[in-house]
Amino acid sequence: MTAVALEMTAEIDYESLPTNNVGVHMIAGAAAGIMEHCVMYPVDLVKTRMQSLRPSTSAQYTGGIVHAIRTMIRSEGIKTPFRGISIVATGAGPAHALYFATYEASKTFLSSKKGVHHPLAHGAAGVLATLVHDGFMNPVEVIKQRMQVYGSPYKRTLQCAYQIYHGEGFKAFYRSYTTQLSMNVPFQCTNFIVYEFSRLHLNHDNAYN
């Protein structure tokens, strides 16, 4: 191996992790968010339909997730389990990028010393990250769910967004925002406190292998 190759290997050494580079956090968060939402999208669509207040008799799934997806494909077409996925793929990237970037930046700003567990700082950083993430994702969720319901009148996500805005106003995109926060803020606050505590005590040297 040449000296140049050895130098390049040293520069990208895995042991140099973790990083405080905001750009890296944003890219990693965006990739993870898009993957998460896209892979699980058919399951999310089944959940939305099962939770509908008055589902159509053609959309009552009693045999589980696999049965529900098979029924959708058989009666509505192979694309049905992915109706509305474009808006989620578009929104999840920026939302999760901002989420992780906000958390890391807030955690660094609020923590007085590195390598010390600051429960309040980590919890507060989680709250701020959740406020930013949900503020960005709530309109996406509104459009997504209206695309997912059985018999949805919307054929395209842009058409759905346009009709919601002109028919119900901008507030319609944030109709469930406070409800979403009431669930996510306590969860994410607790999640990051436990995560940072566990990471510090289980990997005190912050080493990777």
C-alpha cells in the first residue's frame, strides 16, 4: 500500500468517530429518515386504514398486515400500498436532517462538559429537536394520511396539498400538531436521556470497534 493510500486510510479511520460535524449528522439523519419511512410505508398505510373512524366494507382488514396488503393489491392495484410515499420520501429527509442537527447542536450548547451526563440538557435538546421535526413533518403527515385512506379522492400529492390549502386554509396542515407534540415530546425527552446515559456508562471511552 502506498504512503498516499495509508494517509487517506488514516483520514477516514473509523476510530475517529463520533464526529461533531453538523453536515455529517444531517446527511446521516436524512438517509436514516428516508429509509425508515419508505421501508415501513405499506405498514403505515395499513395502520391508517385500520384506525379510520368509518372504514369502507372493502377496507376492513381482519387477517393482519399481510392479508391487508394482499387485499389492497388485489382490489386496488399493486401501487396502492405506496400511495402518498413521494411526499413522505421528500419530507422525511429534511425533517430528520434538522432533527439530528438540532439535537446535536442543542446538546453541545446546553452541556457544560463533554463526557458528563446532563439529563436536563439532553432532555431539553430532545424537546427542541422534536419541535423542529414535527413542525416540518406535520403537513407531510396530513397529506400522507389523506392519500392513504380508502377511496381517497386525491390522485397526486401536489393535488392533495393544493386542495387542502385552498379548501381549508394553511391551518389544516397543523390541525394535529399539538396532539403530535403531546405524544412525541415526552417520548423523545425520555428517549435521549436514557440513550445518553446508557451510551456514557456502557461505552465510557466513546470508542468504536
